[in-house]
Amino acid sequence: MQEKEKIMKMKKMPDPHKPLNAKEWRELGTAMHGIVGLPEEAQKAIVRLRGRPIKQDKKIALSLRLDKKVVDKLRAKGRGWQTNINNFLLNAVNQGLI
């Protein structure tokens, strides 16, 4: 155990079992405080990794009023009934019906 402590002091590495003081934080530099200090390409790559992936064909949220009978029939098919509505309308558009 004493040898490890000597090696850490020789390399001027902070002890992983004790919190860093202000001087040690400054020595580590700004890269330890997030993405600041990283190359611009790396910053953009990290930002892109956060959250949901961006879809090419975004959908639009809207409010639509339908007859109760229509909604009951669609919901009876189970999960994904709203996606089924979208697919049905998309097929109609692709076939030139709308």
C-alpha cells in the first residue's frame, strides 16, 4: 500500500479516494468540466449522442376530431392504433387517393 502512495506522489496523480482540491481541479484543465476544451469535432459528436436520434422524416403533432365509432374500431386493434392511422393515410396518399 505504501508503494502505491509513493508512485502516486511521484506521478503527481490525485488520490482516487479523496476529493480533489481547487488546485488539483485547475491542473486537470477544463476538459474535466464537460465538453469545453475538447476539439470542435468531438464536441459536436458528443452533443449528437445525447437524447433521441434525429429522424429524417419528422412527424407533426396535431389535434384531430374523429367519430367515436371510428376511434373505437381503431383502438380495438390494440397497441399502435395511431401508427396504423398514419400508415393507412400514407398508403392513400401514395396511391393518389388523397
